[in-house]
Amino acid sequence: MGYGSSDDACVYTVTDDIAVIQTVDFFTPIVDDPYTFGQIAAANALSDVYAMGGEPKLAMNLLCVPNCLSAKTVRTILEGGHDKAVEAGCTIAGGHTIQDDEPKYGMCVTGFVHPRRILRNIGAMPGDVLVLTKPIGSGIVSTGIKAQMVSDSDRDVLYRHMSTLNAKAGRAVVEAKDVHACTDVTGFGLLGHSYEMASGSNVTIRLKAGAFPLMPGALELASMGIIPGGAYRNMDYVKPHMAVMPGVRQVYVDLASDPQTSGGLLAALPRDEAEKLLDKLKPFAPWSAIVGEVLPRGDKSIELTE
């Protein structure tokens, strides 16, 4: 599979039992601490493999560094990425570094999956519900941090979520029965990634705003208009294909549009199996929730309700 359905990674079949998942991601620092930046960037890059139902096994570092960045800082960024890769059971086998005006870090990741167990971001069926495994609002809270409007405790919770691998959640999803579609919620936000799933599956997805798990402080910040620019781009992209039901406050449209960094998995599966999945997720991801349902194709691909 390639880019035809905006899937999270490309997959190449090698044998009847082995398929290779290939993905790449890197970005500029979104936190001040270099070690935490390395962890978040690595977790974000590794996530696409979990979203496809696979296990990451090999990675190459991608690093851009300005002359003003000390060798110690560069080493600390790489240590953060290395430790997260070790946690994932993934070997970093080298990489490439260039000089740039702004630091950037990420990984090119190779994973493996059985060809018959590949998860795609299309295939959701009417009657399915959507399970989300991490809270949303990371872009909003990150913007609030820059404005010095976030408490230390809320900041620390945000960083823990963004640096948490989707490994355990991914295995729980793979072990669940009748998972019809899966993706991870990243730069296009919950709204954008739900639209990709709905459009590719020829269904309508009804998102339930009141069910969204949120990062601490995200609702308050969004209510004050602390919204990153990427949220408005996501909103504009999906708006022609979305119906916002009466009574839904604009703040929930903003939260659904918020671009995520190293966000959770979004899986479509029948309700009874979703409840079993939530039970499996509870010990390590108790904030996981059913955030929507899949309907036969209507006038719009996305409906946002209270």
C-alpha cells in the first residue's frame, strides 16, 4: 500500500508471512528540554508502525543542528530518542545529520507485520464505534506553555503523554477482534484523521464532543482562544465535509481540530469489542474512551454532536 488512502505508512510485502512497514517523521523542538524533545520525536515517529498493526525494529536518526547548539545538547536529544527506541525494542542503526538554522529531529523507522494483520485507516463499517487511546489538546496546551499560561503539573502531564509509546495500546488493538480501521491522531487532529477514515471508508463518522478525553487545561485554554494556527488549517480543510450539530460549542470544534504530537490511536470496531478493548487499555491508558460512532454515508463525512 502507498499514499492512495493517506495511510500512516507504506507497506511492502516481502513473503507470505512478512511485510515491511516504512515511515519517517521529524520536527522542530516543541519543548525546551532536549532529552524530552528526543523522546517525543522518537515516540511520534515510531507511532505510525503501531498504527499499522506492526512492531518497529530498525530506525535511522534524522538530525538538523545549528552551529550554536552545543555538542552536549545534541547528544542529549539523541539520548532521548535512543532510550525511547530501546523501550520499543527498536535498534537505531545510524542516521544522517546536516547543519540547519533551526534544530530538527526525528527518525526513519522500519517495522514488520504479517500481511494478513495489517491495519489501515480505511475500512470502518456502519455500527462500529471509535476508540481513542490518548487525550487530545496537546497543540493547545503547548501553545499555552509558550504564553506561560500552563501550570507545571499540567505541563508535565502533557509531556508524559507525548513521550509515551503507542506500543501497549497498539498491541491491545491488534489483539482485539474485528478492528476494521486504525490510525494515529497527529498533525491533522482528531477531526482531520476521522475525516480521512470516513472518506476512505465511504461512511459518516459522528464524533461526540462530550466524550473527548482532554489534556489537563486544554478546555480552559481553548475557551480563551489559545489555539495553534494548525488547528485553523485543519478546520478549513474538513469544514466543507462536516456538519456541526446545534448546541455544540465552538471550543469543541477547536479541540477536535487541534494538531496533536505523538497522539493516540483511533480504532474503529464493533461496540461490544470496543468495550473489551477499553478493559484491556484501562491498566495503562485509563483515559481511553469511545469518542464516536460510524454511520452509513450521509450528506457529510463528519458530524460533530454534543
